[in-house]
Amino acid sequence: MDDKFSYQTITCKSALNKINSFLPYHYDLNIYRGCEHCCVYCFAKYSHKYLEDNQFFNHIYIKENIVEELEKKLSSKSWKRDVINLGGITDSYQPIEKEKKLMPKILRLLIKYKTPAIISTKSSLILRDIDLLKELSDVAGVQIACTITTLDQNLASILEPNASSIKLRMKTIQTLKEAGLTVGWHLMPIIPYITATRNNLKNIFEIASKCQIDYMITGLLNLRGTTKTDFFHFLKQTFPDKYEAIWNLYHNKERMKEYKVQLYQLLNSLEKEYHINRNYQKYVPQKKEKKQLELF
Ligand code: SF4
């Protein structure tokens, strides 16, 4: 445990969150509330509001009964083995997971109940569970994505201070790929004038292509609520020379529209040049039908 952070155990009423979305999955599971990775653009801070707590990065809640609750759900007759998104709000492999070791228990349950999953992370800790991930991939399917928004370690240390180093995240992608798993690259959020440089994006596409990733998801920085206020405060302190341009962009719809067009033209041309697939949907694991499951 790190002294900068405080930890508190809580109980959850249900392990899964049902989400009604346009996404190809409808269940989310988050072991932790709060995230030690401390990304300056974190979109999930709102999730601490329910707890009347504004210490999203420092005050981490651990759902101590999540494994038991998940087993109740997966063992029920009504469970249809739908795909579960692990860590849609907070990173399941943030540092505290090294000690808590809840993910291996969750993965064992998914294997036992042949339930497919999606996992996204900024941590190389996921490699600890590689044997379980391979087993899950065989019996039900798993899609794993690693987020890398810049190859510049100095910049990454400013933007995502407690995530694994870029070198370790690259090694994670390579190791997971070599293990035969389905691996994606989350190139998001792309930050205008900071990570949205042609050089950075081109280098990322080039390396992603060499790693033979299965797909890449790209997305421009989305700023709302607390994230927006905190992000502009951060810019003022850390990138004062970029502050005005980014402020103007996010406060002028027309300018933003033009910016998006140019950015997506660039991303589309890089997609073609490096033969990167940006359609992740075909890699989302589908639940296996009963007949298929009998084979395992
Ligand atoms: S890893 Fe995700 S949840 Fe954690 S701080 Fe970064 S953006 Fe927020």
C-alpha cells in the first residue's frame, strides 16, 4: 500500500452494473472505486460523487464482497453468459490490485461460468494473470486493450503519473499478443496540441502495426464537468503555452468541428498507411452457445 493513498473496504449489493448503451456489452464490473493512476484527463471522477467524496485519486474503495456477489450472479439460472466489461470506470489493475489479488478470483469465476470479458488497462500487472487470461480466452473469449496515448515517457509521466511506464505497457501488449490473445490499443484520449501531433500519432500507428495489434480505438479528449475544470487548471500550471489554444477550441463549436475533421483525416490516412483496424466490434467476444460449450 502507498502512503499517498487511503483505502477503505465497502460492500456492494451487486457485482455487475447493467448498462443500457449503444456499446456491444451491457454489463460493467468495477472492483475499485477511485483510481491510483491519477490521469489528468480522467473522465471517471464523477463516480465518487455518489460517495460524497472528491478524492477520486487518493481515496480508494475496495469492494470486498465482489467475488461472492459475482458468483451469485453467474451461478443463477437467469445468467446468459453475456460479455462483461471489467474496469469500464476504474482500472482493475491499479497498484492496490497487486496486494488485493481480486482479479485472479474474478477471472477464475468467468472461466468456471464460461463468461466472456473485455478488459482495458494501463498497467503491466495484468501479465501476472496471463495463464488465467489464456484459459478464459479458450473457454469463453476475452478481449484486452492497453491504453497508450504517447510514446514520450516524460509526457506520459505528467499525464498518467501512476500508470505503468510506456516501456512496460509496450511489453504488456507484446507479451499478450505472443500468448495468442486478442489485444487492442486504446489511443485515447488524444489531447489537442499536446499528444495530437502528427509525429506522435504516426509513431504510435507505426509501433502498433509492428506489434500486430488486433484493433485500435482512437478518441479525442472529451471534457465535461469536474474533468473540464480540473484539466484547464492543470493546463494553466503545466502547459501555459497551450492553455489558450485548447481553451478556445473547447469553447468554440465551429472551431472544434473543423479540428475534428482534420484530426480524423489524419487518423484515417494513418490507418490506411499502417493497415491498422479501427473496428473493435468484431473482436468483442460473443457468448458461446450451449453446443459450443460442450466441447470444453
Ligand atoms: S486509468 Fe482510467 S480510471 Fe484510472 S485515473 Fe486513468 S483515466 Fe481515470
